Amino acid sequence: MKEGIHPEYAPARVTCACGNSFTTRSTHGDMAIDVCSACHPFYTGTQKLIDTAGRVDRFRKRYEKKAAPAPKAKVAAAPVAAAPKAAPEPEPAPAPEAPAGEPPADQS
């Protein structure tokens, strides 16, 4: 390493908004952060919903599963006569095989 071109890599104190703090090394010195591994939902498995306007409650209220009313009885319509089914078309006959040693016949 060349001398005099690298920044100082000193111990730094990192403080999170949740109150957690730890020591690491950094070229920036002490830091204040918003989220750390002790409070981040990915690492803790919890989710914090910050809802100041009540949007989550309104959403849940609007889309909550309500008991569905009994289905209305449908009026039975007269049965419609089914159209006669067309007879299936016969399959084409397989082409005859050429005897051994002869080229196949031209099928045009």
C-alpha cells in the first residue's frame, strides 16, 4: 500500500433511532441511523404499520368479509333443444408402405 493516500479507518459509534448502538470502523466517524438490524422488519420478522389517517382501518372495514346474503332463486327457463351432432369424419387411410429396398412412392 502506498503511504499517505488512504483515509483514516477509525472506530465509529453507530446509534439507531430505536436506541440500539454498536461500534464498528468507518472513514466517516460517528453515525446516527434510522433503522438497524435490531429494529428492521426483515431481521426481526415484525412489521410496524404507521397509520396516522386511519387508512388501514378504513380499508379493513370496507373489504372485510361479510356474511353473503342467500343467493336469489333463478327462474327456470324452458330447455333449449340441442342441435343434432354431426357425424365424425372418418380418418384417412394410411399410405401403403414401400417394399424393402425401393424408394417411397410420391404422395401428391
